[in-house]
Amino acid sequence: MVVAAVAVATLALAAPAAARPNPLPTDPSAFDFSDCPTLPAGLDPTGWRCEVHLATGQITVGRVSLRNLPLRLVHAEGPLPSGESGQIFGTLQSPPVVVPDGGAHGHRLTVQLRYAGYADLIGNGPDPGGLYLLLAVRGPGLGTGCTIGTLSEPIKTHAARVGDTGTIPTDPPIKVFTLQDTAFTVPAATNCHGHERQVDDRFGLPSASGNTITLHAEYTYQLY
């Protein structure tokens, strides 16, 4: 069950775009737990933990592939008074990256991966396993609101683990794995100061197939 996800979503969209470079750390002390979500009143912190996920990977949207994309995600999970497992989303942070091969007429475009209001990282929410995203597109003449995906029409990913999960035997342990989704759709660009068609032409949007996200990830946790 997702707890207070909507309240956290607005904060997450405005989070600073911090991300860690490669290589991913192999020491739990290298993980930053300073922005773990606060547990709502009425929840017993016993059994709750904050997880910090770090990843690098690639996302292909339409005809554009963005490589070496860093990402940091924070959330909490633990038991609810009902006995169900609960989760509280914290933040998703990723820096802007340059779109390869420039934009229209050689203008530089950047894209920033952002949280779009829903995450179910334990698989018991209304859309099990979903992580909703949007891409903030910036470039000459596009303004500050141009996005691919919105809160009302997000990019709905459902990445699953592929291959083996490794464990670095630290205290607490660090889990290492790969996540992938190859079946999500991507809507057309919106709010681009009249340049939506140019953005769509550059990215090949809307895109019903051929979109992929692959993340090489690891996480560890801290108890509340």
C-alpha cells in the first residue's frame, strides 16, 4: 500500500538534481540518508527502513537514446497498523543530460528525468510495480515547462529485475541488480511554447513501441 504518495510527489518534482557518478559505491557509508521521508503520525517506526537506490543506465524514448543516465531514488517501507506492508516515496533525482546530435538547427537540447506522481516499489499498490516518470526538455525557445509526459499523462514504467541479484556482504548489505522495461508508451510533448511539433519530430513522438529503460542499480537501507 502506498502511504501519502500524493503529498510527497510535489516535493519530489522540485528536488535538486543531485546524482552520484560511476562507479557505484561498495560501502554503505557512501549512501546519503539525509532526505529519507518522515513517517506520518500513527506509524510505529519499528520495522520501517529507508532505502536509497542508486543507478546508471539508458532510456530510449522514440528515436532518442540517452546513455549513462545517473539516478537516485529514496523511499521508505515497513508495516502498517493493519498488518499490510506500506511504502512512502521520498525523492527521485537525476541531472539534466544533453540530447545526442543536437536539436533542430543544431540547437542544444537537454532532458531531465523526473518523478511524475506515482511509485510502487513493493508491488501492492493500485498499479503494482509502477514508477511514473516525465522528461523535462529544455532548449532555445522551449520555455521552462516543456515536458514529455505530465502528471496527468505520465510515462508509466514497470521495470522488472533481469538476471541475477548480487549481494555485497557489508552491514547492512548492498544489493546489486539490473532493472528493465521494454513495453511502455511515451506521449507527445506538451507546453513547449508552440514548439511541441518540433520536439515530437526530434524524439519521434508519440511512441507506442520501441521504448526501453535499463538501469544497473544497487541499494542499501537504514532503519528508522
